[in-house]
Amino acid sequence: MRADKRLVFILNFISICTLILGIIGLIYLPYFDSSTIIEEHAFSEGNSNSLFPDKWLLEAKKATHNLLIAQSNIKNSSNKMSEILVEVLRREIPHSFSDIADLKVTKRQFSVNSLFDEESTVNRFSEYVSAFVPARRGDSFESILFVVNFPWSIENNFGVADAAGIAIALAKYMITVEWLSKNIHFLFTDSRLSYSAGIRAFLKDYSSELPNLIYTGIIRTALVLQILNSTPSRILIDIESQDGMIPNQDLVNAVIKEFQSKLPRPLASIDPRIIWNSIIRQATNGGSEKAHTPLLQYSIPAYTIILTDDETLKEYELKSTDKPISFGILEDSEDPSTNFITSPIIQLSDLVKALEGIIRIQSNLHEELHHSFNFYLFTSYISHISSGVYIYPIIFLCTSVVFQIISLLQRSSSPLYFLISLGCLGYFILTMFPIYWLINNALKLTLLHKLFDLLYNSKF
């Protein structure tokens, strides 16, 4: 009997010690971070001088003015906006570059229902517009995708057409540059469509090699630009997506550094997304409706750049509870603590030059990104922790429960105690062990499914 009491005491002591170690490990988890290092040597982030001439800013302002007028006049119609986009894209570029070929513009209609296999008697149709810029040097069988996701009508939605105006000026400017070593597809989609239907339709058509859509090989990288306010003061770099997929960390670090070099000094602050928000969003698929999610599903490193301000964030938070439909424009980035970079005033010239630099560093990359094969969580704009660190305190917490179960079994042989203890262990595993650990890799899910099928077939 004394031996049993002594064993129970030892088990309880070990259980309490491992529980305390696990809690301390979780509390001090952000302090186990390390500095972010860009390992891809092909990146030239923050080192290039922008060659974007000021006269092209006038082109961006003209295009934005026309699109803003169209956006305010169009109600629940995507056809009119697509026609205006095609017209502005095909308009002549400045006379000094009259010898340069025009953009190759494509407009395509698609069925929204067919993308998601919706059982509906009314088939909804929408359109997307793409503009192709060929590379003047380098490998012409690789491409960059520049997506502009904005509402084609301002009714019941957030977002302005400034992003489209900037992208149109960038597209016309990229025709004239000599350093572009990858083709660029500028894609304009309607952000009112749920689950980024326009981007999904483009990727489906692009992979099918349709005759009216120019196929230029592998899309190496992609970025999505959204502007929610005409006078933005925040730059949010959104990376979370569905099933734990995230873009290459070197790519995100390079984009942050490029913004640092192009935005005026001093910056108001540079803050990371709160680490626990990132963990919760990863575990609950918080970014499933993000515009870059379908790109990551096609194994294309992608992210979303969102420009907004505090007032727009507050207005969105007030209307987000009773909005009629989820369009996935801002979603889980409304938390002001999610910004990577905050600048007092973001001028159009600085933003365009930063985007030119981002295109340049992605154009210079002539090898497949191989860094960041695992999860990463930012603790600051220059530091992060790997998701592998998260598992150590969880192991201590689960070990504590295991020893507690053994202790209960030593004190009583009743099956009820065993079931209660087993339930406690299951609860701890499901709630404290990161769920995204199982869903961050599609290969793991496939292996698990095959394992369960094998066990099931062997029984029956």
C-alpha cells in the first residue's frame, strides 16, 4: 500500500512539474524567436533605385479617375466595368513610347456556379480582365501574376479602384523597361465574388491553355493588391490562407524590406501580427477567403498587400456583423495589430515605386523558392519563430495529462475513471496541440487517409 501511495505521489509530482513547464513554455514562446534572414541570394530587395518616371503617375491618376467614376455609377454589373477596364488598358500610352507594342488584353466570362459546383437554378456569370506584358530578356517561359482585387461596384462593399489605376500605369510602364526578365500577367477581378472566384477562374483557364488566353509557362510568384481607402495610412501584408498554407518566408521578408526602403522616413511604427492571432487563424482556417488562397493552392507563392486606414477599419468592423454577403476583402485583417508597416501618409509615388521594386526582385529570381518549407510566425518585422518550437511546451502539457491518467488508474481500477481520464487527454490534445500541425501539409493528410483506409479494409 505504501508503495502504491509513493508511486501515486511521484506520478502527481511529475504531472505538476511538466504542467508548469508547459505553461511557462507557452508564456515565453515569443522569446524563442530568431532574426529573419533572406537566404535567396537572387533577391535584390531594397537596393535598386526606382526608375518609374513621374509622368507615369499622371497616367495612374487618369486611369483611377475614370475607374472611380465607373465604380460609383455601376450597380451590380460586372460587364460594364470589364469593358471600361479593357478600354483604359488599350488606350494609347504616352507619345514618347509610341514605338512600343500595346498591351495584349483579354476579357473572359465565366460561370461562378461551375467553380464551386453549386446546385442553383440561376447560373451566375462574371468576368475577369487580364493584360499580358512580355519580358524583353531572360526566360520567357516563366511569369509573374499581379492581381488587382477590387469591387466593381461600391454598393454594399469596401474598396476603391485606385489599385486598378496603379496597376494599369504599371502595366504600361513595364512594356518599356529593359530589365524585365519574366512575363507579367496583370489580372483584374471583382472582389465582391466570394472565395476569389475571378482568380480561380483565371487559374483554371490558364492551366487549360485556352486559345484566347496567352499561356507563358509557369507562374513563379504572385501578389494581390487591394486598396480599401483613397488615403491609406496602413500597409497590411496578409499571408494566412486555407489549410495552413503560407508563402515563402524569403519572399515576404523581401517585400517588407522593399517597402522600408521606398517609404519616407521616419516610419510611424513597424509592428508584427500578434503571434497568438496568427496561431488561432492558422488553426481555424482564418484566411480561407483571402485572395491569395487559390494561388497557394496551385503551389504559387503568393500574398496580399492591403492598403487602408484606421477609419476604414472601424467602419468595416461596425458593418461586418450584418453585411449580407462575405466578399473576402478584409476579413480577419481588421485588427490594427496585424499591420507590418505603418506610415503617416502613403503617397502614390512612393507606393508605385515600392511595387516596381517588388516586381523587380520577383523578376530577378530565376530559381524555385526552397526556403520556408515549414510554418513561421512573426514576432516582429525582423524576427520570427518556427512552428516547431510550439510543439515542445505542448509535449510537456500532454505528458502531464498522461501521468495524471496513470495516477488515477493506480488509485482506482474503475472503468469510469479510465474513461474520464481518456476524455481529458483527448480534450487536451484537440485544444492545446496545434490543429494546423496536421493540416499544414497536404501530404500528411493524404498519408493519414491512406492509413485509415488500410486499417478499415483490413478489419472488414
